Amino acid sequence: MVTSVLYDQFRALNADFHLAVGRSGQFQGSVRELRRRHQKLTQSVENADRFMMIGNVCGFGFQIMNLIFILYCAIFYRDETISGDAWSAVMYAYWLVLTLVFLTLTACQSIVINHVVCFVRWKHRIFCTSYR
């Protein structure tokens, strides 16, 4: 949700920039205002990146610990967990699959967020160096 809002803000800034350039290629607007908006958005992206990085690391660590716990119980306490009845085996299999799905989703989310943040930083370097 945070990345979606920031992405929409960058798209709005980009649209305003294209409107300020115009068809003739001459800039008609305030470069300072656009740079100020861009710097505020970039700072927001960096803050969101720090926050989401901590959240993703905690979620990933928790899911790894959960996976270890499930496998440990299934291997060393087989009689109490899986071998007891069919319902227990189904629940442990469901728990294992669900943990693996969430682990994959957390890893994919981290990859996407990292990609977006790197792209924003790259655009920030280009924007700040070309309009000084």
C-alpha cells in the first residue's frame, strides 16, 4: 500500500513535469517546486524503505523459525503430531505449505520493494544532476 501511494505520487510528479515542458520543448514552470516535491517524495521513499526493510526482516525471520519448528515437531515428535491420526497429518501439511507460501510472498515483496527503491534512487540521481 505504501509503495502504491508513493508510486502514484511519482507518476503525478512526472505528469506535472511533462506538462511544464510543453510541446515546444521549453520549460514553463517552477523547477524549484518540482525539485522540492521530488526531494520530499524521495525522502518519503527512503523512510518507507527503512520501515519496510525492518518489517520484512522480522516477518522473514519469524517464518523461518516457524518452518524450523514445524519440521522439528514433524521429525522428532512424529507420534504426537503426524502419526496420531489423519487429521493431524493434514493440519501439519497445511501448516507447512502455508508457511512456505508466506515465506515466498515475503521474499517476493522484499525483491519488489528493493527494485522500486533502487529505481527511484536512480531517477533521483538523474533528476537532481540534470536540473542544477
